[in-house]
Amino acid sequence: MKVRVLGSNLEAWTLAGALAFTGCRVSLEAAQLPEEGSDVSEPDLLQLLEQQRDAGRLQLDDSEEAGDLLLVACRHASLESLQMAVQGFVENVSANVGAQPLIALVQSMAIGTTDQLQQWLDEQGAGHIRVIFWPAFIQSGRALESVTRPERILLGCEDERAVQLMRRLLTPFNRSRDTLLVMSPKEAELSKLAINGMLATRVSYMNELAQLAADKGIDIERVRQGMGTDSRIGFQYLYPGCGFGGEAFLETLSQLSRELAHPNEAGLLSSVFAINEQQKDLLFQKFWRYFKADIRGRKVAIWGCAFKPNTSGIEGSPALTLIRALLAHEVEVHVYDPMALSSLRRQLGGLDKLVFAPSAEAAVAQADALMLVTEWKEFWNRDMDDIRLRMRTPLLLDGRNIHDPGHMAELGWVYSGIGRGVSI
């Protein structure tokens, strides 16, 4: 199958690489493959893209060659913008007998967009092209695995022939058990929005409970474990923290918020957003209170600026909120992250008092506080006694609750997590 991919984001590159790996001839408009340090630089994905390019199955060009499938992986703010994006494909696809060209939309969008685009094609005399909604559940940090070993495949389509074509295309990723669920486009569009909305709500609910636990002197970790034993709840997405981020995740939530807009009152999702923004500022507030507002000229080390481990993406990361708040109060900030420093440098490079540290140890030298923002595995078993001795003030603000409060206290730390440790 000939596949044309529109977009240069993580979803576009991941789908292009995965489909080329199955034997499809895939083209994508780009001058070169993503570089290490870019927002889509996941090692296994970069390796696969290089292999498929060298094998000739992945072509980087700007041609409008006719194909069998157009994957729209880029986001569009309006139906008109989407129509312009697919126009070239529509003009180059002929209505050959036996052919069934497809346009697959993979990004979250306003409910009804798939049907509206199909109606527009019908009115243009291009009704032989069928539009489907194939939402991408691509997780940063494990993008390739998200496609090749999916938990579920949703397909919004009511054309049986198009469904069968997509089912055959996705067979390499759907063999051990059938995870493909077919529904109407509107049902699939809302399902995509609803899934992310539910995940965000669980996290914000746990953050609310963590604040209550801190006020009552309760360890939220024990509460989390107790909640997770209930089979109706489970353990997934029950971790309180210093806020969630991610461009695709936040964009999906914004779209859901627009769909749920209440004219005269704030809805549930508005509260979810508000709680998340409060969490992003929480470590700064703890730092401020600990030093009784005397923070000017102090030094803070931040471990992790990616919005989650195993990615270089920083969109919506709590680290951005913390860095800006600290710099605004003339605090010197030293940041270390194993993958995301290049992304941070592109966005905030050149700011006075912001230092990009070459190692976790270098970041903490003579620091007045250590803020742990991203739970990279390399932070879990550090020699925290050695880290403490390198610092001016042994204050550990753990935004991901990866350390045990009792053990940290034994080592001489003032430890405060999210609903754990010393309440500051």
C-alpha cells in the first residue's frame, strides 16, 4: 500500500516508520530524519526510521504522488485548514474502478469533523475517497510500542470496504488478539477525548487527596496502595505529582474542554485543569515557604525537565513553570535531564541565571534545594548521602514521590513530597 503522511510530529514519524516496517511504501514531507535531541528523538524510533529510509520504503519528499492512504497526523485548527491540507491528495487520486482511496485522521478534533470532511468530499465529486477516524494512542517515551503493540485500535468508520482495508493494513499489529473496535466516526472522536479526560481526572483527584493527606499528616502512598486494591479502581494513574504535561495530551484535553463548555458555570474538566496548574507551582511554593520568602540569590537544582521519562518533549512540563517562577525571583537554576536539555535550551536558552548542568551531581553543587520533577530511572537509586553532602541546604522537594521519606530523614534530608514527608 502507498501511504502519504502529513505532519512532522511524533505521531507522524511513528506511524510512518511502523507502516514502512510492514512493507508499505511511505512518503513524508521532510528534508531529513529527526535528529537526536529533537522532540521526537526516541532511540528505537530513530533506528527504525533510518532502517526504513535505507531500505527505500520510507521516502522523504514533497511530492503529491497519488497514493492509497493519506494519514493526516498534523493538527488543524479548522475544517477549512484540514480541507486545504488534503486538497493535493484529492486532486491526484482518480476514481479508478476497484480502487478505494482513504483519508485517515489520527489527531483529536472537534466532534463531527470526520463526517464534515466526508460531506465536503462528496460535494466536490470526490465521494469515492472515504474518510475515517483512526485516533493515535501514541505515548511519548514508548511511541513505537504504542503502535506495534496497541492496547486497543479504534476505528471510526461506517463504510465496510474501508474497514476491511484498514483491518488488513493493521493485521501486523493485531494478531495475538483482536483489539480493533469499529464504531461511528463521532463515537470514535468522543472516545479519544473521553479516555484522556478520564486519565487526567484520576491524576488531579489524587493530587487533591495528596493535599488532604499532607494537611492531616497522612502518607498518600499508603492511601494510593489501599485504593488500588479495589478492582473497580486499579492502580493505573493513581500517582500524585507536580503536574502533567505533553503537547498531544494537553491538546486533547483542551478539545474536550471546548466540547464540554458550559455557558454559565465551570465544569469538571475546568477543575482538573485548575488543579494541574496549581500542582505545577507546588514545589516553588514549598521552596518559598521553607525559606520564609528569602529566596533571592539562592540556588536550586532541578532534576528532570521532560514532561515524562524516556522523552525529550517538554511541552507543558512542570519544569517550565518552576524555572520561570524561580528566575522571576532571581534564583539561580541549574537543570539536568538525560534527554530533554536540548529542547529546553531551544525554548529558554539565553535566560540569565539558567544553567544547563552536564550531570545530576553538577546540578546540585552548593544548591539550597533539589527539586525532582521527572522520575527518570537514573534518579531512583542515586547515592543520596553523597548528593546531600554536595549541597548547601539538604532540602529535597520530590515532585514524583520516588524516595522514601523515612530513609531520606535518616540520611539528614529535609524531605517533602506530594502528600508525603514534611509538610511545608
